Amino acid sequence: MSYVENILTGFPKMKELLSILARSFSSSVPSFGAAGACFFAKRFFSTVSYYPPTSPFAHPIPKLPIIDSMVEKAAKLQLPALDRTAIISVQHLLETTATLFKGLIDIGLKPENIFLAGKPYSTSSPVFTAISDLGISLIPTVYPKSIGQYQSAAYESSTALWQRFVEATEARSFDKIIILDEGGGLLKTMPSSFKIDSDRSIVGIEQTRGGLYEPIMDYLSFPLIEVASSAVKRIIEPQLIAGAILSRAKPIIQQLKVGKKNILFGVVGNGAIGSAIINYLLSEGFKVACYDENDLSFQNNKFHINAKNLYRGRSASFVITTADVIFGCTGRDITQAIDIFKLASTNKTFISCTSGDEEFHSLLDKIASVSRIHFDPLGDISYATRYGGTISILSGGFPFNFDRTPWSVPSHDIEITRGLLFGACLQALRCTEKPVGGGLTMNGGKRYCLNPYIQKYVTTLWSAKQPAGKYPPYFFSHFSNVGTIVRKSGGTYQSDLLLEQTFSDIPRVHKKEENLPQPPQLK
């Protein structure tokens, strides 16, 4: 396509963009010159349907149809006044995170009763400003002081957030507390005075698999809703994340393809993300060494393209030792049992595909202990060993799909995850518990399934917007039956008839739902 054709093709989109800019900023924003125009223009490419920002450097908050629909349905849940309900949360501060909390404010939560902290490797500064503009109690993002120190920064952030909340309780009282966690850090640092609290109803929500593995989850004195183990999040979201990682990695891979035809890629972890990366590398004609401790992950013939170039290693160490570029897709430290320095006589590049800096944590610690260079904890790390090789760790060992821009996955895709979290908050508002019997009896240890009717509702809306051919015809059959959703989800299913009636599409269902009672028609 010629240069002129490119301009003509993009003109309608640019015309629409300029119209939005004029409507949004002509009366309220001072002139920032050409640089300012470029800044504002870049902000709008994620979406053109949004809640306008209230300050000039705030990123616009996207309008997500699923959230809007659930906000409307929330009115039917007969929720009590929410002015004495608090939400405490750690999140990736991305544009759709702002939409999630905007929706919670729309159903009646007071913004000053929402206490929020971001993660350093994913916090977008313009989104931080937009969330702050909503009136939410947002603490400054805590950044690691050196490489491999993310957990220390996360602990400092969580304790600072709880301190902010404790100070708020001195001025106003709360009947309900919802802990919306991402990785288990908030639940680990929860003050003891709130762990057994006879004055408040409390419920936790965990949205990552790594968070569910935290030991504290087995010792909670209040219910926990497992969004992380929900069928929809486990099956659909990893493919979206894999797409975001590949979007950033493809230019690097293509460059390597031109420069080194005999390069060997390694992938440790053959789940949804790992297998998507493997398939892409195979499709490009590369040889791939992979490892996963779960033999079942290699069943069902996942690899259809150039499978002859796929080599299954006997250990993670074998893959790391053999490959030139290693993708870590396990959520655990895969460099713990190997002295990579001695083995890195050739160049090796490491790319993390999971949360935090866990994937290469031992390697990061070792580089930090011997290097005289102070690396940017969030930047690319390059360390030359005395054995002649260079170890490169991209993005400081943090997930490669985050670059601190307002979005990692496009809003129309990640909308499904935001819908699940919003639904979990509605479920949480209806199942908070506190000690009973004058404090003599505890209602702890209950781990609930994210309500299957919420999962089905969100997926139905989301799947209707997916392009034809993007997913196999049978793909969404996993989510058409609430009984199947329950079997594929973690946590115990607890029926909530009003919630299920509100989010049920029963009038359009002709086949009786399997193994679960239909919610009765409410009068």
C-alpha cells in the first residue's frame, strides 16, 4: 500500500479522532502546542467511546458495555445503602480498571470509601490521574529500589494502603469491607484487628491463581470469592494475555529471525499462555524446546503447525541451558536450581509472561549481588558474564505485556475480565459475613465459586461481539451451561436466587440447565 493510500485509509479515523478532541478539550484545556496535541491524540487510540477526563493529563475512562449493563442490573439486587461499605484493592492501574471502579461508584459506593494501590510495573500515570479524579483514595505507587525487590515494594505498598484505611476508620465507620486482591498481598498484610472483627462484615476476592496459592488463604476468618479459578477467567483470559505478549514480542522475534536463522527458543510452562507462544514460534519456522511438569498439558494435540520442530525437555533447567531466548510462563522461579552464569557462554534472553518478578527471581538476585551497575528495576537488564555470554532480562523480569501505557490488552477484549470482577463485587456485597454468636462462633474458611450465572452472563455479552472465526465454533459451549461452568470453576458453589434471577437469560434457554436448580421467578 502506498503512502497516499495509507493516508486516505486512515482519514476517517483521524477525522473522528479530531472531532473527539475538539469536543473534549476546546473549552476546558489550555493550548499545549504540537507536543500537547500528540500527547492527547495518542490517548484516544485505545477507544473512542469514553467517560471524558476531568483534568488535562488524565486518560479517558472507556465505557465498557458489559459494565454498563451490569450497573443497570444491580438496581434489581435490592442492595442496601452502600455509603458505609469500603473496598480495599490492589490492581494494575490500566484504563479499564478505572471503568471498573467508575461502575462501582455508579451503583452507590462512595469514591472516598474506595482505597486503591497500583503495581509499579503496570501503573499508567495518566490512568492514575483519571482514577484520582474520581475521588478514590489512591496511594502513591511504590517502586522497587533495585532489581529483584518487587516483593519488598509490594509489601510496603499494601501496608501503606491498610494504614490509609485504618486512618479513615477513625473518621467514619464501615459496616462492610470488600478486599479485592491481586496476588494475595493485601490479605497477607491485613491488620490483625480486622481479621476477627465482630463489628463488620468482610469478604475477600482473589483474581490471580498465584494469590490462591498463598498459605494465608487457608486461614481466613471470612469468605473468599475465587475469581482466579473461575472457568471463564481460566480458559479465556490467558489467551488474551498471550496475544498481548506476542504483540510486543513479535518485532523482537522477527528481528532475531532475520539475524539468526538457527536460533532456538525455549518455553517453560505449557499452559494457555505458553502453548500460544509455542504455536506462534512454530508457525514462524523456529525450533522450540519446552517443558511443563504436567504431562497432561501435552495432550489433545495442541501443536498443529511444524510440530516436528518442537522438542520436549526433561526439565526447566534443560530448556534454559539449551535455548537462546527463554519465555517463562509458570508463575514460579524457574532459575532457582541452575547456575546460569556458568552456562551462559552464549547470549541468553529471558522474557517473563507472568505476574510480578517471580519467573527469574533467583537470577535477578544473583545479578544484583555481583553487578556494580545499578539497573533500572523496570527496564531491560543486560549483564555480561565472565564466561563470555550476555544475559538479557527484558522489562526487569516483569510481565512483558505491561509497559506502563494505559492498556495492555485492548479494552474490548479485557472487558470480559472487568465484568467478572464487577460481578464478584456484587456477589461479595451479598455474601459478606462476620462472626456470629456474640463472637463465639467463626464463619471462616469458605471459598466460593464466582457465581456461574454471572460468568455465563458476562461471557454471553462478550462472545456476541467477537469476530467470526476468531474462536472455534464449539469454544463458547464451555459457558452455555451453568452446571459445566461450576465443574470447571474452583470454590464451592453457593446459590443466590436473587442474584441468579437478575443475571439469568432463562427466557432464551430451551434446554434445562444441568445439575443446578433454575432460579425461581421473582414476584
